[in-house]
Amino acid sequence: MEAVGFIPSSQHLVQTNKTVTWASPSNIALVKYWGKYDPQIPANPSISFTLNHCNTKTSVTLVDQSMLSDKSTGAFSFEFSFEGAPKPDFHPKIASFFARVFDYLPFLKTYHLVINSENTFPHSSGIASSASAMAALSLCLLELSDEFPPNDQNVFSEAFYAKASFLARLGSGSAARSISGPLMQWGKTPGFKASQDLVAVPFNKVLAPIFKNFQDTILLVDKGEKVVSSTVGHGLMKDHPFAKARFQQAHDQLALLTEALVSGDMETFISVVESEALTLHAMMLTSSPYFILMKPGTLSIIEKIWNFRKNTALPVCFTLDAGANVHLLYPEMHKVQVLQFIENELVAYCQNGQYICDQVGSGSISHTVQP
């Protein structure tokens, strides 16, 4: 698969003043992606659970420049609102994304876009919203292009979702994994023939029953802005002394995790997932300059989880994104006991006592109103 294959062979007739809407989920990586090459190519493979409730809903209206009240140059332009209010501070990231996708969506160059977006979770809650936001925006743009029109049942093709993943990746790497679900793999790796660097692909093996409806309770330790952005963190892997070993480790861990996901081997699943979380933060601790995103509450929660698992023998484990918050993962059958554990022992470490209950989901959903 080459990037040139995503450039349309012909310009499609688009419908102006049309509004399309998509809701895309966030995702939580089990094997972590950390380090990348231009343009948004992962240095190592990753795999993630697609979430269900934590999503971004985005609507895009395509407007003919001649319909604008102010004087138009005929060039591309856009306006963006988040949860009903203009957000000019989001414009640079969105503009950078558009600059990367013009070759693949050439119809955009002479139109004006009105973009409205909202989250089902608080924007400052520490959930990585760039993945869900860029996935939803990419799906909207691709539907507007009419390159892959849906069938009579309004079902889109595999090619549509593949290109959406390709486009989303250019806005935020992990957004490639937020198009579909329940498990998405991104990054070329020898043990998975369908794997790609340009798009994320669904896990192509039969998932063990225990991982269906798997739960993810997100413990919000710190909702503040990170001291070092993920973009900067990825860049620090270029000269990291342990980068080569880490990238190989990710391939090895993915192979182990794949076997566990198929067999239902919870011991291996827990070992790989927790190791990956700690390795991600070990790369931050040993980069130059080094930095710490975990907080004291993060470590306290991890220790509480380890003690709970030892004392109850319940298969619960944690993972971390590039931040302080803890994702507590566990089978649905243990939900009552785990939620009681959270209330009894973990909520004290959460900012304002907040946590979000989510579970594995199936991917993005179209909310476009058909004419």
C-alpha cells in the first residue's frame, strides 16, 4: 500500500451546503506507539481497544465560497466551533491537518467548511481527544467527497474506512485506530500480514470471549495540561539511547499479546499490557530532556491495583496513556466487584473524585441525516 493510492483518479461532483455528521470513539493502546517518522509513520506497531462511550461528534457543512457574505478569495477556508463556541486556538492544528490532506481530498481547495464538534466526555478530562476528533473530521470530509458513496442501506465500503484511517493518521497518529473496532492494529509487523503503516486495520483473529465487552474505567488523576506534549515526546525518540530496543520490544510484545487475545490467557495479557504502560513512561524518564507525566496518585493507584489483584485473584490490570490518568481494564463479569473497589480505595486519588466508565466498542457511527 502506497500513499499515492489514496489520491483520487478523478474529481467527484460534491454537493454544497450539505452537512454530514460522524461520531468517532477514543481508543486505548495496549501495545504503545511512541516515536514516529514523517509523515506520521509509526516507529513501532501498536494495538488498541476501541472505546464505546468516550467519543467526539463532528458535523461539517460544505459551503460554496460565493455564498459567503464577506469578500471571498475563492481559496479554501474554514471556521471551527467546539461545544457551541468558536475555538480559534484549535485552528493551527486543524490547518496543519488540512495542509496534509489536500492531495487526497482535492475538492476542498475552493470551498469553505463550517465545522462543529463536541465530546461526550469533558475536554479537560485527560482522555486523548485528538484521536476521536481527527477520526470524526476525516470521516466527514471523506463522505463529503462522495468518492465512496454508501450502498442502498447507507453502508460504507471497506475502502471508505481504509482511506478515513489514512486521513485521520495525518491529523493524529493514534486517530488511525479510532475509525473502527473493537481491536485495531497499526504499524507493519511480521506476524500480521495485513498490517500497514499508512492505515490501521481490524484485528483479524477470533477474539476470546473474555475480551468481548471488556471494561475500561478511566481514573482521572490529573486533568491539567501535560507539561510535555505527545508530539514533543514522539520527537524525543529520534535520539533516544534505548529506541532501537524499544521498537523491537513492541513487535515482540504484540506477538505475545496476539496469542493471549485469541487464547484468553489473562496472565499474559496483564503482563504485556502493564509492561507496555510502564515502558512508555520509562522512555519519557530516560529521554533527553527527560520528563515525568505520572503523578503521585498514579503510582498509588497502581500499587492498589496490584494489591487488589493479589488478594482477590481477579484479572484486573492497568494501562497508561501519555499522561497521569490510569485506565483500569477488566472483564465485564467482574464489574460489580471492581466498581466497589474503585469507590472504596481508588476514588480518593482521582481529581474531584472523578472517573469515567467505558467499555470496548465497535467504532465510528454516521449521524448524517439522509435527504
